[in-house]
Amino acid sequence: MKPRHATALALVGWYLMVPPSVSRNLALVYTPLSEWKIVDTFDSESACQQMLTKLIEKMPNTAVDTARCVPSDDPHIVPEQTVPKVVG
């Protein structure tokens, strides 16, 4: 792999996203990804998947079961969805 490709891959983060929901147990999973909400951001897919697993364990049989990890460079994510960085 060329160094510039490795750099590009390193810049990709991951979003934990949930679809819009009608109720605690009913999520609109067929809604376009551009309408899903970003819950949190992660540096790696594995970190995102670990958090998703923990959430599903803590809140079984809820709309969180439909959440998923999405790369930050996914073309279906619109800029308004991005989570603002907290400056402290």
C-alpha cells in the first residue's frame, strides 16, 4: 500500500448511527441514511462495534438493535449530521 493511501484510510472515522424512531421499539430502518442520527464518533470500526454491542446488551429489544456503524466518508451522510467537536 502506498503511503498516501494509508494516510487516507487513517483519516476515516466511524459514526454510530441510529435510524429515526416512532417509538422505543419501532425504528424506521428503511429511511435513507441521510436521515439517521449520529450518536457518537469513533477512530475505528472495532471501537464502534464494541460500543454498539454494549448498547444492545444494555437495551435489548429496543430501536438500538437497528443502529449501525458507518464510515465517516460514506457519501450518504450529509454535513448537517456530523457531530460537533467539543472544545475544552
